[in-house]
Amino acid sequence: MPDEEFLCVRCARRRKTCCQISEVYATPGDVRRIAEFTGLGDFTEFRVPENPSYGDQDDDPAWQEHIFRQDQSRRVLKRQPDGDCTFLGEQGCTLPYETRPLVCRLYPFEYSEQGISEELADGCPLELLQPGQGLIEALDMNLDNARRWHRMLYEEILLEPEG
């Protein structure tokens, strides 16, 4: 049986992907890792969320307390004029997996400071899964890595300078 094309590639052929529509928060650690890998320094900006759901973090006080500045802006990856992530190339993300922002690595896991939820985020094209295949399996993800990234994310959130 020939190798099956990766789910994200199939998704990109059918619709805009998470890399094209998301406002990606970058932790101080993400910024350091990306800068070290790319040699760039100007790939983030502070913006108030365009999508109101990004600001609705009542269920995660740590997120609300540390991510958002007093003007309700937060550090996000810059986007290209068409809305694509700065690091989205023709073959997908141009950053190695361990360099990508932690929120990107965790997607589609839902999470809060308390941990990772059993439910997954909406957005991935479940109709493109093979019969009997789960989303996490199709994305070649595992819960151990997600837990590690989750711990890193909340440790790095605490590194945010205040307001």
C-alpha cells in the first residue's frame, strides 16, 4: 500500500488550514527558539485578538493573567498579507517540530492550566480520516509529547513580563 499523504496536506487542498486562520500566541521561549533557528528577530507583534474566542479565557486564569497586556493585546506570530503564518511555506511549516510555537505543537488538543482535555479542538477535517482512524493517530501525535509541551507552555507563560 503506498504511503498515505499526511492529513494536513489533504486538509490544505480542501480549505484554509489552522496555519492560515489562527492567531498564534508565542511564548518568550518560543521567541527564543525561533530566533535561534531562523536568525530573525522581527517575527512577532502585539495585537488584540481579531477572533473574540481568543480573548475568552475565563476557564484559564493563568492564561488571562499572563498572556494579555493591559490593552488586551498579546504576542503573536506575524502573518503574511493573505493571513498565512509567517512560517508557512509551500510544504507546510518551515520550522522544525521542536522549534514551532508550543500552541502549534499542542493543536488539536484542548487544554487549560489544569491539563489536557479528552476532547479535541474543532477545526481538523475529520471527514478526511481513514475508516477507523483517530485524529491523533492521523497527525502522528502522542499524549506523552502533548503533556511535555503543555508543561513547557505553562512554565513559559509565567515568563511573560507584566502588562
